[in-house]
Amino acid sequence: MNSKLSCSRWWFPRETEFLESWPSLAALAFSLLAFAAPARAGDAPAWMHALMNVLPPEHDEKTDAVLLYSEKVVTVQSVDKIKITVREAYRILRPGGREYGTLVIPYNSHQKITAMRGWCIPAQGKDYEVKDKEAMEISLPKIEGSELITDVKDKLLHIPAADPGNIVGYEYEKEDQPFVLQDIWRFQQESPVREARYSLILPSSWEYKVTWMNYPEVKPVESGNQSQWVVSQINGIRHEDSMPPWQGVAGQMIVSFVPPGGSAQSRGFQNWKEMGIWYQALTSGRRDASPELKQKVASLASSSGTLVEKMKALANFAQRDIRYVAIELGIGGWQPHSAAEVFTHHYGDCKDKATLMGAMLHEINIDSYYVVVNSERGSVTRETPAHKDDFDHVIIAIKLPDGIADSSLMATMAHPKLGKLLFFDPTDELTPFGQLSGALQANYGLLVAPDGGELVESPALPSAMNGIRRTAKLSLTPAGTLTGDVQEIRVGDRAWAQRWALRTVTKDTDKIKPIETLLSRSLATFQITKASVGNLQSTDLPFIYNYSVMAQNYAKTAGNLLLVRPRFVGNKSSDLLETKEPRKYPVEFDGPSRDTDTFEIALPAGYEVDDLPPPVDADCGFASYHSKTEVNGSTLKYTRTFEVKELSVPVSKVEDLKKLYRIIASDERNTAVLKPASH
């Protein structure tokens, strides 16, 4: 069960993890395992030997391993104690499947792994066994961008001879003191599954509630106080670029345990309203301001003019002056530190920053509410039932007073009870107050209102708020050399990405490396003769690149003709869908966007236009592309716009997206034909 709320935390797709999810952890683990005690001969249990001759689930030649059997038994002993027993066995099919021979089980100070064993049944020869004493415990590696103190650890067990043709399996027991009486059975994973079982054993008079996600409901077999669900022949989830997050596509069953008297006694919840009440209890009193914090707010507010300017000053302080540091011990993974403590230490994680921001807003008589979200859009959907495990981030919704009309406050929604709410992420120091990053737009989250929780969809900003406006004035010589000046104005996530890439850069020559990368994708040869960066630190202003470039042999000769590509730089086409296998999952865009190019190329003396590429007008609803090449006197002018209007393209429309990308690719390759001018 997930017990952490931190935007930097990785999400564990199932109770058990393998090392592919933690590259740095994998390197450390394998270096430590090199000194582990050698495995000894020992018979694998009967339940594993029973799998030796079973037919594997359907798979293709690219499958590294298949899960032959999975069993999870959850025994609820009281509101304070749950026992979990897990058994799994894989058949390794390809060398890439060897990673399934290293088992990683996460746990924290409220959990205890009481037993762990593993076995290998080789295709030929004697069984191998590894016991609990041969496992090792390690702490999670440092997470980039933070200084993390956490009680989450991993217990690792290496099963030898995880080679193609062999079966590897394990079983372990874990005791949990739950914060909430819930569990998630994630029975679908990367590997195809032959059979998976989930058994629930409840105390007398207890009840349960289950919700199925991304899979048809399966009825349990009931026997006394035990319920068992069985699924079989489950397809594996193979990664596709730009697919929804794992939580949004994988089959799973969410289980709530309800003791006699209902959820009020269990520190749990069965709906979003109850989850909001639960989170309110965790945050009660945390936004009370200390005298020192009150004084700081007064200082920040007095130096600003309008109420919006005061809010921006507070937002800037929370984003930039409070360092991101996550200290997550026990319930502290969900419960924020007090605003006074965060202010005193000048550090905190996402929920701490949201708490401080809320406290400061209260001092200028502005109400605000926690919004618990997942930093990957699509992890939580409109159909998701109330549970905490798929959330990893906290932002706030600010109740704007009546009469405020400021065009910079774009990330707003009209709530039927609370009025106009502005969504703001105090952790994201590169997204200005009034906007949201693309991943948080049109994203479902828990709004913690005074009367409880509510699942709401965050606003999607207009596409014009995120994009690149690129203009160039260029000159072409008869020899085919192109020279001129280019300006790129980037807003929204496009600006965020550049500021992030340059956050640690100190040399001016390194600041233009992103431009060099851009030009290298469009030009065979080029030289940047001058370049500058504008508004690097001013996040409330567009990010700007200005540069001068020379590209030799840009125009190609064909007899006495010159062939020149009107599209100078920038690629909007993609080979994302140019695959042999049919697409299985929707295509997810990062966020709404609108990119425009305007390139003017002065024709070389003695030449005129003989032929122009045709205009392009393609609109698929979810995205559109328009381009035009024309002649104004002695200037060749190319303009285009690529706009993403909807953030998800369903599988039924991916062929339309593929066609759109092909249209764009053709337009980007098109050339204008110049001929010697007639006299």
C-alpha cells in the first residue's frame, strides 16, 4: 500500500517490483549481490512443480517471461493489522527475462517482512533455493532534485539461474499496520499472466467493497469469511510511446475493508467525500501561521499593489524560496508538516509547500483548498473509485474573490459551491502563478473542500498558452547558402523545458546547445554566428532565443534551377505510429499547444519562383495543421501552424493521427523551385 505523497516518488505498479524500474537501484543491488552467499540445492515447493507442464499464456516471440501463477492472500486481523502472503512463479523465455530472478519488495516502518524464500527449477538439473537470511535490505537511492529522508526501504532476494527455459518463483509474508483499510490487486503487468488469484479473509461481521478498473468484473467464490477472485489468460502490457500511464490501462481490483460500524472507525473511506474528510483530519491545524510567518506575509503583501500582485508575491516565495526537501516518515508520507515548521526551515515537499501557501493566503483573507493529484495525467480517471495509492502530488485551488479579472490567471474553473478556483502548483518554480504545467491540466484530483472531498477535473489552458512562435528573416545566395536571423518565443511548457535544461548552465556557449540540437535535426551543415537568451529567470515572461545562422548548400541545384525548402527549421512530424504492430493504447499529448513558424527568404539576385508547394489544411479535431508558401515580391514566405486541441487520441482515431503526421512530413520535405529570371 502506498503511503507517500511526494511528486518525486516513483509509482510501484504492483506489490512486488523487479529491478528494471530502478536503474540506479539495480546497479547497486547487483554489485551487492555479487557478494551474496551462493544458492544451495533445495527442492522447490509442490505448487511450483505443479507448473512445470502447464501451458503458458498466449505470448509472442518478443516476450521475455510469462507469469505462470500468482497468488495473494490478504488476512485482515484488525483495523491495525493486516497480513499479506504472496506467491508467484515465472517461466523465463528470453535473456531479458533474467531480471525476474531478482525480487524487490518495498516496505516502511509500519510494515514488516516476516518471511521470504525463492527457488529456481531449471530445465535440467537440481532445484536451487535461496532463503530469507540471504536477502538484503537497502534504502532507496537519492532522488534527483530533492534531499529525501524516508522510511521506505527495499528487501532484495536474488534467485539464481533465471535463464531461458527455467522457472523462478518465490513467496513472502508481510505484516502491515495500515493507515487506511484498502488494498489494490494489480493482476495485469508487463508479462502475460496464466492465472492470478486474490483471497481475502475478514474478521467476523466485517464487509468489503470492490471496484474493478480496466477489466470486466469477476465474481468471487465465497466460503465463510473468505472470498477468492481468479483471473486467467491476461495479456501483458507492452510499452508504447506516448501511451497512458500504467494505472490508467492495467487491470486492477480496488478493495476496501469495512469493520462493523462503518469506515468512521477504520480511518478509511468508501467514497471521495470520505477521503476528503480523512485528509482534512491529517491536515487539521497545519496551516496555522506563526508570528514570524505572519510578519513575512505582511512584508511580502505590503510591497505589492493589487490583490493579484500580493498573491503572486506569496506564490513566488513558496516556489523559489522554499527548497524542495521531502521528509517522509510513517504517516508523514501523507501528512504535511506545519506551515510554521516549513517556514522556519525553509524547505519542504509538495504537500508542505501547499500547506505554507495556504497559510500565507489565509493571512490576506484568501481561502484555498488542497488538491491531491497524480503527476501523470490519466493515472486517475472519472471512473476511479476513492483510494489513495495512485496519488503522488499535492497542489492547491485558490478561491478567487468576486470581481477579480486578470488575464494572467488562466488555470481556473467555476465550482458550483466554492466559486471561481485558481489551480496552482507551489512546487513548480518554472510555471508562473496563474498557469499549470501540461501534465496537471485536464487531470483528475481530489479537491479537499470544507464539507469533504470531491473528484474534480483541473482546467485545460488554451493551446496558445503553450507553444513556440518562431520567425526568421533569411537571405539565399545563388550558390545556395542561406543566412539570417531567427527568433523563438516560447511560452508554457515549451518555455519550462528550456529553463529546466539551462537551470545549471553557467557558460554562454552552453546556453545555445538546445538550438544546436534543433538545427542539427533540420540542416545538414550550419554555423551559429550569434546567439542570445532572453528572460531565462523571468518565468512570468516568454522565454526567448535570438540567433543568427549560416547554412551552406541549403538550396540544391538542378541544372539551372535552385530547389529550396521553405520550411527552414523545426519538425512537427513524428514516426510515433510507424510501427509494424497495431496500436493498442491511446496516444497522450503532453498538453494543449500551438506552434507557429513564419520564415521569409529573400530570393537570390537573378532568380524568380517557378513553382511553389501546395498549401496544406488538415484538421482531425484533436489536432490541426495548416501551412502556406507564397511569394511577396522577391521574398519567399512560408507560414504554418500546428495545434493540439485534445490531449488524448483514442485507438479508433490513431490512423487519423498517423495520416496527419505523414501530411506534415510531406509538407516539411516540399521544395520551391527557383529559375533564372526572364528579361
